[in-house]
Amino acid sequence: MTNEKKLELLAETMDLEAEDITADKVLSDIEEWDSVSAISFIAMLDDEFGKTISAGDLKRCKTVADLMEQMEE
Amino acid sequence: MKNPMDLSNKYILITGASSGIGKATAIYCAELGAKVVLMGRNTEKLLETKKLLPGEDHQFFAMDFRTLLGNSVRRDYLSELFGQITAGDRKLDGFVHCAGIASVMPLKSLTIERLHEVMSVNFYSFIEMTRNYLKKKNSNDGSSIIGISSVLAVRPREYELAYVASKAAMDAAVPVIAMESAKRRIRVNCIAPGSVNTEMAANMAREYKNQNFQEKQKKQSIFGWQQPEDIAKVCAFLLSDASRAFTAQVLRPDGGYR
Ligand SMILES: NC(=O)c1ccc[n+]([C@@H]2O[C@H](COP(=O)([O-])OP(=O)(O)OC[C@H]3O[C@@H](n4cnc5c(N)ncnc54)[C@H](OP(=O)(O)O)[C@@H]3O)[C@@H](O)[C@H]2O)c1
């Protein structure tokens, strides 16, 4: 999957405009990244990549790029 | 003079707009100044509704909600459809889900397929449409979502399990959606009519033949049968700023159901 498509999916899970999200953004600086979007992210990984992420792995994600790294089949 | 139910410049999406309550709601909203997007199954009937709308810039899209079930292609179609509706950064100010089907079937003959069909048109589509509506790119803050439920959700009739359950599901879901949309001050409510003179009611009378359905239903309510326009007015109220304090409610324009 292209990085562009990944960013699009992430924008969708956080209900952001695609242009408001970039790989270098720090998650704690994104107002929309909260416990609810974290749940949506987990669901999206499952739906799109058939993948389960552990709470520990998710906690270690600090940036949008870290989330994108998780988005592999 | 002030009109508290003024809808001018509001952009409203209505399902079930080809007939009955949805059609009356589309007309009434357009009369109050709204631009409306009509949805239904039947293109010809949608065109007919569109012709009756005062003002310009109204649009319509035909879609059969039964195709939503277990079909991710159709789900993507819905998000594309919202893309078309909101093209040019035009966001919606309201969504009214009037699409619905009745179903009379004793439990012993109620197949899972039939139950799915009724749930798809009456309830799943409401949730899928609402989910898409609530994306920030599709709707304005402070806007309004309405599900057309039924008195039968709380005053059930035998042999209508699928219908009753689909409407009770809607009543139950609405407060949850209201809480989840509160941050954007989007209001989410149900309207639960009693007996309304529409095609659906005429079909029911046919299904309950020999049982004097019309007369029986009339006696169920102090005011007897309601007209589609009576429900349309309550929709307009919930879409307008006059109802700013209403969320997570079920409004009951049922003429005093007893
Ligand atoms: N009439 C009553 O006494 C009464 C009482 C309480 C609640 N309600 C509720 O009010 C709502 C409107 O009912 P109504 O009386 O106005 O009925 P109606 O005249 O039969 O209209 C039903 C509408 O739903 C649409 N629809 C049906 N199946 C669909 C599908 N598979 N996909 C997409 N759209 C579909 C129809 O589109 P097409 O015309 O294109 O097929 C039509 O526009 C319903 O939810 C009903 O349960 C009605």
C-alpha cells in the first residue's frame, strides 16, 4: 500500500482532512488522536490488514510514521 | 417577520423521498427554503418529487438499501455518493431517514433473510448513512439527524417482529449517536408516528384484509389517521434552529395514540 493511501486511511480514522495529516506529525500534537480514534485505528488495522496490534505496540507509536509502520499485511 | 423554522440556505438529505412521509418532508423543507438531496429506489418517482419542489439546485440519487448488506463494494459506493453530494465543499445541515418497509409475518415463517432485509432498509442503512454523514467533510457542526421510527417500537403488534425490532433498534441507537456527536453539537432524534396515510399504510390494510385495519387504526389514536404533511412539519422543526435544545429524544406526532 502506498504511503498516500495509508495517510488517507489514517485521516479517515481520525476524521481529519487528508491535507491535515503528514508522516512527521507527533500524535500527541493531534487533537483528534484520542482513545476513541485509537480504537478506530485498531479496528482499521484489523479490517484492512487482518492484523491485531498489542496495547504495548500501540503505546510505543509516537508519530504518524509509527502508525504507518504498523499498516502492513 | 421572523420565521423560527426558516430553512433557507440549509442543505438537507432525505431518504425515502420518493413516497409518503419522505416526499412530504422534501416538499415542506424546500418550501421553507432548503436545498434538498432526495434518495429512494425508484428514479421515476424521485424525479416526480423533484418536480414538486419549489426553488432550484435540488438533486436526487437512486439506491436500493437492500444491497448494503454484507457488501463492502456497496459501502464504498455510499462513501462515494457522499463525495458527490458534498462536492465543491458543500456540507450537509441535516439528514432525515424516512426509507422503510413494513413486514407482516408470523415468527414461524420469518426467515433470517427476511429479517435481514427489513433490518437493512429500516436500521442498518440509517446507521451507515449516519456514519458517513458524521464525517466532518460531509456535515456542518450544529446540524440535525432524524430517524423516522414508529409507535410500534413501544406499542408492538403481533406478526410484525422484524418491523418492530428495526424501529426499537433505531430508538435505542439514537441516544448513543447523540452522545457521540455532542462535541459538534449535532442533534440526533427520532420521530415516531402512529398511523399515517401513505402507500405503506395502504399496503398494510391490504395485508390485514377482512380485519378492518383502517377503522381499527383510526380508533387507536385520539385524532385518528395523520397525514404525511403532519410528520413533515415535525421534521422541519427538528431540522430548524427552533429545536436547538432537542437531542436524544423520540417525538411522537401520533395524534394521541392510546
Ligand atoms: N405510514 C405509517 O403509518 C407509518 C407509521 C409509523 C412509521 N412510519 C415510517 O415512516 C417511514 C416512511 O414510511 P411511509 O409511510 O412514507 O412509506 P412509503 O410511502 O411506502 O415510503 C417508503 C419509502 O422508503 C423507500 N424504500 C423502501 N425500500 C427501500 C429500499 N430497499 N432502498 C431504498 N429505499 C427504500 C421507498 O422508496 P421507493 O418508493 O423508491 O421504493 C419510499 O420512498 C418508514 O420508515 C415507516 O416505517 C410510517
